[in-house]
Amino acid sequence: MKKVFSSLLLVLIWPFRFLKKSKIDNFVGGLIFGAVFSLVVNILTVQIQEVINKQRTLEAIENEIVINVMQANNIIKSYDDSLKNASPINYFYYSPPYSVDFWTQSGDALRYIAQLDHGVQVRVTLLYDIIFKNANGQVSRTNDIINKDLSKCFDSNFVYKIDDDFCSKLNSTIRTSENLAAELVSQHGNETLDYFHPTEDRLNSWLLKLLLGSKSLIILSGK
């Protein structure tokens, strides 16, 4: 950071030194200095805005990953509870897909991820392009089973046929299928977050805190 400020200081001081040594009159010199100073300010403004945009984008990606991991953990917990309590799913049961909205809809996501350390790039990219994609494929197949067969396990009053062998197997199939996707997301999501933590990086950088503030969700702060 000291090198950045030293370089910036040299850029700002250079016009003064140049004008002092030159024989240019004050009026022309003032015009030149004004033009150079405006150029430097514009460059700084663009660079600062780029830093802000990059940080916001990386934190949005991190937030999407964290939400997916939390969703997966809830599904795993629900699966474990269902095994302990032998509780059936309800008539309106639906397996939620994992979010990839920001990753797929924002061109900045790939641009800024490509600027990170190679190892982090690979982990985040594989998480979205392979893990989340495969997990959502599994979720889609689970919902196909739900849409096709689940209604058969309820009577006209929407009461579950608890002693029906077909329904017991269907319930187990749905829960297991959903849980497989959740375990995939939870494991690889947490592993990625061990290396990719832009919110924590911001909180450890006085410059980023100055530009973007120090507020964050506790789960993203690394505490």
C-alpha cells in the first residue's frame, strides 16, 4: 500500500517539478498543470470505481455460495430428522434448486474471478460449473419424481398413506436424492469458502473498509 501512495505522490508532484524547471510562462503552465491534474483525478476515479465494483461483485458471488451452503445444510438436517422421526413429506413438497443467478447473469462475475489467484479461480469456477450444475440436475430429477408420483400417496383429504409400501419407498427415494445433492453442495461449497472470502478480506483492509464500509453478515466476516 505504501508503494501505491508513493507512486501516486510522485504523479501529483511531477507537474510542479516540471513547471519549475521549464521556461513556460505561468498562464500556459497553469493550463498544462490543470490538464494533467484533471487527467490524474480521472484515472484515480476510474481505478477507485473499479476496485469498488470488483469487491461488490466478489462479495455477491460469496453471498450466493453461502446461501446455497446454508440451504444444503438445512436439507441435510431435515433428512437426518426424517430418519430419526420417520416423518413423511407433505403433499406440497418441493425440492428447491441452488442459486446460480448472479454467476450466470452478471458478466462481471467471470471477469473479476479471472483476476484472482489461479487456485481460487479454479475452485469457484468448478463449484458453479460442475457442483452446482450437477446438484441442480439431481434436484430437477427429484422434483420430476415428486410431480409424477407423490400425489398417489395422499387420499382425497390430503392425508398421507403412511402404511403404503410404495409411498414409504417413494418418501425414502425423494429424501435420499435430495440429500445427495445437498451433501455435494455443502462439502464443496465450504471447501471453496475456505479459500474464497472477499468479505473477510475487506474487513482486514483499511482501504476497502474506507471505500465500502465495515458492515457485513457475521457468517461472512470470518468470525
